[in-house]
Amino acid sequence: MKNPLLFRLLVIGFIIFGVAGFSKSPQEKLNFANAAIEAAKQAEADRYMADKYNAMMDSLNKANEIIKAEQARLSTIY
């Protein structure tokens, strides 16, 4: 591993995103995840650890899709 700090940032991002869940305020948690991703990008994770960075971005995109679907579902109920 060329940059252990970068790897730690990515792991922390995954842990935060996975453990946080969506029980209380998903937007706050997404903002925190976005900040972690931005820090990883500034550390050039997208360049040096592209596979892990892309997996993290895929997870974030999937979470955004789930939130939008849930919001759409709730808007039809209320």
C-alpha cells in the first residue's frame, strides 16, 4: 500500500456510511460521507486507489437512489 493514510480515509468513509444507517437524518449523514469522499479525493484516492474509490462512489450513488425512492414513496403516502 503506497499511502496508508489514504487507505484509512477510505475505510473510515465506508465505516461511517455503513454504520450510520438512515434512521434519523440521512441528509446529515450523507453530508458527512460527502465530506469524507472529498477528503479522499483531495488525497488523490481516485488516482491511486481507483477501484476502492469507485466502489465508494457507487455506494454513495446507490444510497442517494434509495433515499430518493423512499422520499418519493413517502410523498405519495402523505
